[in-house]
Amino acid sequence: MSHCKNPGSVNSKEHTEPDDKPSLIEILRVDSSMKATYETDQHTQQRNITKPTDLATFLELYPRERQGEKMLEQKGKQVDVGRQVPTSGSVFQDVHVMIYVGFGFLMTFLKKYGFSSVGINLLIAALGLQWGTIAQGILHSHGQKINIGIKNMINADFSTATVLISFGAVLGKTSPIQMLIMTIIEIAFFAGNEYLVGEIFKASDIGASMTIHAFGAYFGLAVAGILYRPGLRRGHENEES
């Protein structure tokens, strides 16, 4: 009897042994750190102060006008007031509101989709921002780590805008699941088209009229044509505005 082991002590010993297996969160954190670099607040502030014209390399929807050559002292640095250059944070805020709020209320023109159009818009924007960051990052990183910063998310918002433009052509004809599938496919095509127009052809696309507005409109019409059924020729009750 003295040689018998207490099963309770064995179980307690097994439970107290540390588990060397990494958790799923640790694996995802290590994997993301190997493939992406994140912009810190220090780097963002330094870029906004010393290089305010970095936004010129991205899609410019905010024309800059010179209103004079007045200079003033701000925080010990010379700042050109006349250029009126918006910072990355302010542009990201404006574009983000347009994507998540503006398009949602714009799509309430159908009588029976007043509330669901806003909800589906949030669903598309939440997926599109993340998928657009990855799709554009893969093409523009040239095999290096994907840089994730404010300006990258601004471009991801622009890629989501193409889906929301197409959303107006298929609203009332598609389900939320179909819209998510269209979001994944369209943003992948948008990233390739934007890279082709901007990097290969070096085209001057003022206001992103070709890569965003025209592309989103024609893509939406193409999807609407594919989903067309002869029974809808007389119209549908949900299409009432």
C-alpha cells in the first residue's frame, strides 16, 4: 500500500506542467509581424510635420491651392500656410466618414431598403477596408513586407468605394452574402487595375475617375447583367423608390 501512488497527486502534477504549444493568437501575431510593418505614432507625426506633401504620391481627391506665401512660426518650425496641405489623419477621417456613413445614407433611395442598405454598407466597408489593405499591399510591396499606415488605409477606403458604387446597381437584387462575395472579387480586380493604370501605364487619373468611379460603375452594371433573370423584366416590388 505504501508503494501505491495517489491518483489525485498525479493529476495535479499533470495539470501544473506548462504547455509549450503556442496559442493561435501567438501564431497569428508572429505571422503578421513577419509579413507586415505597422506605422507608429512617432513616425506618423514626423511624416506629417517634415513631409506634408507625401500625399501627392497617392490618389489626390483634395486639390491644393496657394493662397499666398505667408509663413508663421509653429512649434519652432517654418510652416507654409498658403499651401493648405491636409494631414494624413484629417484625410483619413474625412474619407472614413464618407465610406461608412455617406454611402450608407446615399443607398436609402429604395423604399424597402432604407435600413438594410445602411447595415449592408457597414458590412461591406468592414470587410473591404481589411481586404483592400492586403490586396493593394501585395501588389505595391514588390515582395517586401506590407506597410500598414494611415495612407495605406486611405487607399483601402478608396478600394471599398468602388464596391459601394457598384452596390447602387445591384441593391435590391442581391443578398448580404452575395455582396460580401462581390466585395472580395471586385477589390481584387480593382487592385490589379489600379496597379496597371498607375504603375505600368503611368496614366494621370485626376480624382481617380477611371480607377474608382468608372470602374465601380461598370463593374456594378456587369454584375447586374449577370444576375438578370427574364422574370424581372416587368420589375420587382422591392425596386420601388
